[in-house]
Amino acid sequence: MTDVAPELEPEEAPNAADTDVAAVARLADAIADRDGAAIRAIIEDLHPADAADILEQLTIEQVRQAAKLAPEAFTGELLSELQWDLRDDITDVLEPQQLAEAIKDLDSDDAALVLEELDDHVREAVLSEVPDEDRTLLESQFAHEEETAGRLMQRDFVAAPEHWTVGDAIDHMRAAGEDLPDVFFDVYVVDAAFAPKGAVPVSQLMRSRRATKLTDLMSDLRVTIAPDVDQEEAAYLFEKYHLFSAPVVDEGGRLTGMLTIDDMVDVIQEENKEDLLALAGVNDAGLSDGVIDSVRSRAPWLLVNLATAILASGVIALFEDALAAIVALAVLMPIVASMGGNAGTQSLAVAVRAIASRDLTSANARRVIVREILTGIVNGVIFAIVMALVAAVWFQNWTLAGVIALAMVINLAFAGLAGIAVPLALRRFGADPAVSSSVFVTTVTDVIGFFAFLGLAAIILL
């Protein structure tokens, strides 16, 4: 007879949100009591990722105080999990010796992540506390630009010469012990010049006979990545070829590091977040940011939006006589602009995502533009009929209904065009297609919507 553990009733199931709230409260109380031992116990009892989530719900001053009272609790794993702005605040508090101790067991890519936001003199002080071999690796990491494969790559990897067998590789890894990377998926087979020729997955290595040559098991490398490649391009290659890891090679083709899927997931999330924020005209702002930081990030694009709103109002002012003569125009006018704005935003979202995933290129841009315009026209016809019926019943004026119907078709067609053309134009001029494209798209739909509706009304109704 098999014992079956009783299932928890829904009300008995642990609630993660309640657990987080309780942990935040306990940590806040420990900080208020200046109890370093309690702070350390609370943080060390949590997984680093969970501890980072808890700390990010506190104020900056609370977190800084916790770092002062229990610096040993802020391990390298915890620091690498924190948002960059909060990590920057904590590293300002910790001494160079404490930071060196925190990063000593991290892989080179995670160590570089912790150190990259430090001032140069502080970073030098930290590096002076780490072993010479690790310092050399990290200094070579910082020789590469931020957000490139060279900065992101892991310097620790496993490589084997072409003449090795499975047994040779396994014996080598066992002997290396703690010097092996914490996480790796492939053993790279290299030639005499240390250029990668292929890769053997660790899972295949472990189920093969010891006498089997690595060259008989290795698969061709789908991609090799140069250190100066943008991290977004590297993430695209991982997504396209379903990679778990990829070698990084220098100008001479020599293996210098590797990128792994865990880092690429972070990059993909980071880039998606940047695109989402850029579409809204803001930059990254953490929960710990103050009012001034939030205002500084949002005010510039609100100013641009104000300028475009004034432009749209100028179009309305051109038809003030028509508005004065027919009050119904003022009632219906926002509907045309609003429908165009929403249609343009839909097209824009599709375009920005297609550009980011490399699906929208110069080869298919014309076809996609035509598709979006036709989509706008068809949607325009559908909602023009609906709005014409509403206007006719509401104001008992079929001519007015025809005007708003025609304006609706025109504006939704231009909305589809603007939604695809604006991000393509931004990319053509070397700008990020996501950066506040919505401001320009809604400007187009407002101006075209007001001009079409009021212009047609002035011609037909007056």
C-alpha cells in the first residue's frame, strides 16, 4: 500500500507574498534595532535572489544601514542579484577588502557585474585585494565596452586538445576541481593555436566510453562570438540557434571565454524592459528612486509631448470657425484622434518587437508597410460604419456621419503607416526604434485626425 501525503487545502498553502512581507518587516525591524546579527541571519537564511527581492523593497537608507551593520551578509551572489542602482549604493558602503572577499568565489562575468559601476579608484582598490591571476582576468574584462560580449563573457571555461579522449577530459575536470566554472554545458575542442573546432556537451561526454576520441563526439560550432559584439546581438544568436553556451574568440580566432544561457536570459529581459520603458518615454527607475530621479527621467519626453500637443492644437485652431458653427464637431473630434492613436500604437508595438527580433528587415519592410496600411483601412471601414450610425442617430445628420466615417478611414490608414514608418525611420538614422516612438506616432494620428475631420467638415458642411 502506498502512502499518499495529504494535499494542503487552498487556505493552508504557503503564500509567497505574505512571506515576503513578513521578511521585509523583520529585516526593517532588525535595521531599526541596529542588530547586525539578526540582519545577517535573515539575509543568509534566504536564497540570494529572494534576499535581493526583499532588500529592493526597503529604502536606500535602510539598505545602506544594513550593509554597514552586517557587511559579511552581502555576498557576491547577493550583490550580483540586485538591481544595478541598489548594488551601486551598497558597494559605496562596503570597504574594498569586503568587496574583494564577496567576489572571490564568483565567475568572472558575475564579478565584473559587481565591479563595473564602481569608481575607477575604488575598483583598483578592490582589484588590489584579489589574487593576481583573478585580477588579470578581471582587468582584461574591463578592457571591453559595457554591454558587449567581451564584458559579459565568462573567462572560466573547459577546453581540450583534439587528441584527447573522453577519459582524458574527465580526468582533467576531476583534477581541476574548484577551478572549474560553476556552470558550464560544453567542453570546447581546440587546435594547437587554441582556436575552437567543435564542442562536446557534458551530457554526451558523461555517457560515452573513456576511449572515445573527443573529435568523434564533437559537433560543429553554430556560432562564435567576437568580444566587441553587442550583448543584444549575442542574445539574438542564442535565441535563434537555441544555444546553451557559445565560445567567444579574439581577433586571431583564439578561444578567450564563453557566454552562457543564464546571462543571455538576463540580457533578453533587460533589453525587453528597456524597449518597454522607451516606448513610454522613460528610463529605468527602481522602487528605491526618489522623486527627483523620477522627474528627471520623465520630464524631457513630457516636454516633447507638450510640444506635439501644441502642434495638434494649432491644427484645431485653423478650423475654429467650423467648430463655432457646428458644436457637434467638438463632440466627435476626440473620437477620431483617439481611434487613430490606439491603432497607431498597435502597429507600433508590432513593429518595434519585429525589429528587435530581426523579423522586420529591409527585405520585407515594403510588404509589412503595405500590410499595416491595408489593416488600417479595413479597420477604418469597419469602425467608420459603426461611428457613422452613432453620429447619425445622435445628431440626426447623415452628412456629418459621412464626414466622420471618411475621416476615420483616413486616420486609421495613416496610423498604420506611422506605426511602422516611425520606428523604421528611427532605426535608419541610427536611433533606438523604441525610444518614444509612441510620442511621434500619436502626434501623426492627432494631426491627421483633426485635419481630416475638421477639414472635410469645413468643405462639406459649411
